[in-house]
Amino acid sequence: MKQVRLEAKLVMFGALDSLFTKTRVRPEEISILIMNCNLFNPTLSLSSMIVNHYKLRPEIMSFNLGGMGCSAGLISIDLAQHLLKANPNSYGWSRHASVQLLHTYPCNERSMLLCNCIFRMGGAAMLLSNKSRDRRRSKYELAHTVRTHKGADDKCYNCIYQRDDDKGIVGVSLARELMAIVGDALKTNITTLGGGLGGVGIGFDLPPNDNLSLSLYLEFNTMKIEPLDEDVILPSCFKPHKSCASNIID
């Protein structure tokens, strides 16, 4: 556990220190902290580790998302968006970490071995602001978020699942039906996105070889948002989440 905590600190504090340097925002200015991690969720929480390390102010709104897979990164942005709407003139942190040391699968079940190949230690940090003075220096403006939750379907619910193998070793299992579930969920997600943005043309491509790719074009009646920074998350349970952000152009 000690080594895993050190791995988490390396990932979290490295990204946050870099964020402070680039944005020139001090830790004591932060009003909202949202931390999420794929599998490692200790007590005390990772968000509490950040509060303690940076000595954040007592009234900090701190949240720790756990067990939500890869989608938690964009879910945290969606949560931050709602919190910033309710708290004017504020800064919010969204922090995502992947900590693997405790969850590397050492045995031979194929559905669990795949996670050893596709997941790595790493993380990212984002500063969100609703301060008017930050508009000119911001890279992106969050325009829209869409979340589609397929957890009510049993196949979707079990497609990415942490469990014991026959020897009692814990690992994360990826079902064979995963890519078909991905395609179905993305279609629902894109349809929802199109319904929420009036006057928007949407196109998508799901190749038959299941090497999933997605192209999405947004064109308004009076302006075209380009380039589009679009994240499509394919997570556990199955909960695709999409956020669209456009470059802010004066």
C-alpha cells in the first residue's frame, strides 16, 4: 500500500505542479477540487491527500470519484461545470489519475490479461474557471457535455468488471462483446448530442472491423467550431461521455 500511495502522489502532484506553473494560479485560489482514479480508492481519499499536500482552504468543495472507470475524467468535468454555474467567480480543478501498481493481473485468464497491456500509470489535471478575466487566456470554452449510461443492461453492466478468477486472484475482465456494446452506446450518445444542439450536423463512422473510430462535425448556421477538441470515453458499466470544447476566438 505504501508503494501504491507513492505512485499516486507522483502522478497527482506532478500534474498539479505543472498546472500551477503554466497557469500561475495559486492553490489557495481553488474553490472546487474533483479527483478521480480508475481503481485505486484508499481511505483517506486521494482528494484528501491533495488538500493536505497543498494546504487548500477549509471551505474547499472537495469530491472524490471512485469505481467509475475511464469515464470519470469527463464526468468530473461535467460535475465541475455544474458546480461552477452555482458558484460564480471561482476556480475548479479536475484531476484524473491511473494507478496500476496494485492492480496488475499476474495470472493467465485472457479476459483479465488485456488490461495489463492497455492501462498504464499516468494522469492529467485541468483548471476550469468562470472568471471573466480568464476568457482571453483560456485555451478552450466548455460548450456541451452528454452522458449516456447503459448500466441497466446486464451485458453492458458486465462488459468491464473487476472480479476474482478461478484461483481467487483479482483482476479486471473485458468481455468479448465490448466493441459491439461500444458501437451501440456511441450511437445513442451521438443521437443525444445532436438533439441537444440545434442546427448541428452530425456524422459518425463505425468501421465493420470493430477498430472503432469516430468523426463528429459540428456546424452552426452562423459559425463553424474548428478545431474541435472532442473526447469520447469508453468506460466500465458502459457509460460513454462526450464533451465538446471549442477554441475561444475573439
